[in-house]
Amino acid sequence: MISPSTATSGPDIAFRKVSKVYGNAEGGFVALDKVDLTVSRHEFVAIVGPSGCGKTTLMRMAAGLDFPTSGDVLVRDRQVEGPGPDRAVVFQQFALMPWKTVRDNIGFGLKCRGAAPSEIKQVTDRYITMMRLQGHESAFPHQLSGGMQQRVAIARSYAVDPDVLLMDEPFGALDAQTRLVMQEELVQLSRVNPRTVVFITHSVEEAVFLADRIVVMGRNPGRIVEIIDVKSLRLSERWDELPIEEVMDLESFTHMRTRVWKLLKDTKRSTAA
Amino acid sequence: MAQAVRAGRRGRAGMPQVVSRGGLLSFLVVLGLWALATGPLDLVGPARFPSPADFWQSGVQIVTRGYAGGTLLTQVWHSLRLVLFGFVVASATGVGLGLLMGLSPRAEKLINPTFLLLRPIPPLAWIPLAILWFGLGDAAKIFVIWYAAFVPSVINTLTGVRGVDRTILSAAEVHGASRSQLVRDVVIPAALPMIFTGLRLSLQACWTTLVAAELVGAFFGIGRVLMTASQDVNPGMILFAMVCVAILGAGTTWLLGTLERRAMPWRQA
Ligand SMILES: Nc1ncnc2c1ncn2[C@@H]1O[C@H](COP(=O)(O)OP(=O)(O)OP(=O)(O)O)[C@@H](O)[C@H]1O
Ligand SMILES: [Mg+2]
């Protein structure tokens, strides 16, 4: 599964002194201020932070949909110049095509790549089952609930099997139960098919459960407040061997959760001042 | 209101239910008032407005013996053909130009100023020039109909393309869509509702313009029937021709609506 080149673990994504200013130079709004962040190959990085701190902006730049005012965004040591087949995005607003059925939305990326119809069918079938969308294959997005639409959007990105998966609050519209299932599924998926994931969330628990590292951001201006390593804790406490609801009960887990919570609270207080 | 809309959309099997029970009732009341006013009550003289009997006789006359140079079928077919031809050509060119301007800023910069200059000229103002250029035959009418239908097609298509949801475009891009795939799978379907709005306006403009052009001068057609009936002081025939235009307009609009529903299955239910 893993090609030789992926064995090296140089940075997959690198933000170097990335600033983003909206509006003109004088009266501009600083959405991001000299952000430095590297994401290693097959690493799972979660980004948390108050609304408007520039999480989506950061991700759009990695996707090649937006560009920094100053600084560099590199993917595999190459300047990002636009979207590429190596990166897929799950959008905060789902961004499904209302005129395509569930199946055609999920298979869109494969179709764009010129995959054979039989392959598209096989892959979409797999993700329809995984996302529990059976029976809705021919429905249009507006006929689905918000949570179902979100699962279609996730399936669409999984289906192209990208090296880098950029997810903007991908589970935000799901009910608590489906959310748990999806989180476990994502962990499972990353194990079978390791890839680099940047994952934006408002849920601290979700970040602690999923991430190797958590990036805590603050706003005004948008910046990184702290980067927390979770991976070593997960490995030493063997979270991977337990079901999610038990992990969330572990003392190591709740400690980590509280730590991130406190950081978030502090950033809010400092920006309020 | 919401109920009326729902009632109108229902009736999947067979003919769509166009008229509700209340609508039919008010229509019958108008017919009754008409019969009373021109008949027993004698409120309107036969030289100003026809009675139902006059109307009926005019209908029989034009269907069986013909009027103003042809039977009803000839006249209607003549007008319908011009409208359909003008409409199809205008939609194709109008939607095409709208897409081109919407997709290419360069094309828009090049064409839009000229278009903005021509756009305020009412189609009917082109009739004299069209007659000078093409004479009283079909060519002049097709030209004017084309112009009338072209303008709303262009404007609405352009608006539709400009209104495409940026996030959906981005989503298509990050999942590997090429430029032509973006146009085919995102821009056109997203603009389709506005494109059809434009087409409906275009179709309306086609009928208005055709009748006006035929009134000014024509050898055949429903406008010619109207003009001749006016000169003959034949209110029965005038009204009959007007009703024909109404039915043709409604019929073609219904056809377009059917096409619209077929073209956008996702807007249903
Ligand atoms: N196109 C734009 N023009 C002007 N300002 C913008 C634009 N896009 C984003 N911003 C501003 O940049 C800031 C960061 O936006 P961004 O969408 O990245 O926030 P976010 O962290 O994703 O927030 P949320 O958690 O609410 O999704 C916000 O204050 C927003 O108002
Ligand atoms: Mg956001």
C-alpha cells in the first residue's frame, strides 16, 4: 500500500511566516499573522480556536484556493499554486452539487480523473455503505438531512483517496452518536490507509481523540497560541486499543481535554481585553 | 398561496392540473357576464364588442372558409413557425453569448459595452429598419423576434453564471475538475434556473413582437388577421384572433415549463 517515497517523513505541509490581510494595505484586517506550522507525512493535526481566528483561511491556503499576503505555503516542498489531485477538502458548508445525486456527488472526483464507470460504481458503493447512505443513492442533496449531506461531502473527499485530507469541521452537523461512529471510522481509515490530515473542529474532545498534535489558535490577529503533542500520550496510554467512549473516560484523556480547554479560555480572555 | 402552488404542481400522472376549481368558476362567471352584457342587457353595442355568437361565427368562418388570405390553420402555423424559429435561434445565440461573457472577463469587456448600448432599444423600434432591410416578408419578422428574445436570454444567462456558488466551484476544483468540467458540471447547471427565467421572458417577447410586426405589415399570420379584421370592423374576428394568440402563448409557455422541469429534476419534490 505504502509506496517507498512515503516512507520518508519530511514535512508534507509547511506554512512559513504566513500572513493574510483582507482589504487594502492601510485599513486591512489581519486574518492571520505570521503563522508557522509544519505537518509531517501521515500526521493528523487538529486545529481548534475561536470563531474567526483564521482556521478556514489557513486550510484554504493549503488547498490552493486562497493565497497568503506574505509568507509561503508549501506542500511537499513545493509552493502551492492551486488545487491539486493530492489534496481534497471537506468544506464547512458541505458544498455539494445540488443538481447531482448522492452517488454522482460522491463519484465526482473519480469521474474528473477519468476513472472507468465500473470503478466509480465500486468505490461509490463502498463509501455509500461506510457512510450509511444506503437507500439514498439517487436522492438529491436537498432531500437529505444536514448530517447526511455532510456524510456525502466526506465520502466525496475519501473517494478520491488523497494524500492530504483537509477537513473543515467535517462532523459539525452530525448528531452525537453518528459523530462517534464517524470519529472511530476516521481513525480506522487512517490506520488502513495512512494519510496526512488537517482537521478543524470546535470540539476539544474530538481533537484530543483524533489528533497527533493539536494546534490552538487565537484571534485578533489570527495566530498560533500553542501546539500540543497528543501522540506520545496516546501511544503510552494505549488509547488505540480501546473503544472511543472508554478512551473519553480515561484520566489521561480528561486531563488533556482540560488543558486544551484552559488554553482556549485564555485566548478568549486575552482577545477580549 | 402556498396551497395554490402545491395544487398547481400536483397531478403528475397525465396532464398537469393548470386550473383550479375556483379558477374555472371565475372564468365561467366572466363568460356569463359577457353573454349578458352583449345580449339581453345590451350594455355594449355589437360594433364595439362581439357577442358570443359573433365570436363563434367568426371562428367558424376562419376555420372553414378562411380570412385575410388563409384558413386559421395557415395563419396560426405561419405565426407559430416564425416564433419558434426566432425563439430557438435567439435562445441558442443568447444563452451562448451570456455564457461566453460570464466565463470570460475578456469577452465581457469586449462585448458588454455594445450590448448595453443596444439593449435599451425596444424590439418594436427595430421594425421600420427591419422592413427597410428585409421587406414585409418573414426575414424582417425573424430578425425582430430574434432581437426581442436575444436580449433577455443574454442578460439572465450572464446573471446566472455570475451567481454561481463560489464554494461549489472550489469543491469541484479541489476534487479535480478541469475547466471544461467546471463549466459542464457546475456553471451550467447552477445557471440553469436563471437561464430558464430568461427563456420564459424571451418567449413572451417573441409573441409580443411577432404580433406587433405582423400588425405593421404582413402577408400572413395572426397579426395580419387582426389588422384585416380591424379594417373590416369585425370585432368578432378581432376577439377570435386575440384568443388564438392567448392560447398559443400559453401553450408554448407550458411546453417550455415542461422542458424546464425535465432539465432540472433536482428542483422537484
Ligand atoms: N473573503 C474575505 N474577505 C474579508 N474578510 C474575510 C474573508 N474571508 C475571511 N475573512 C475574515 O477572516 C477571518 C478569519 O476567517 P475564517 O473563515 O478563516 O475563520 P474561522 O476560524 O474558520 O472561523 P469559524 O470557526 O467561524 O469557521 C474572519 O474574521 C473573517 O471575517
Ligand atoms: Mg471556518
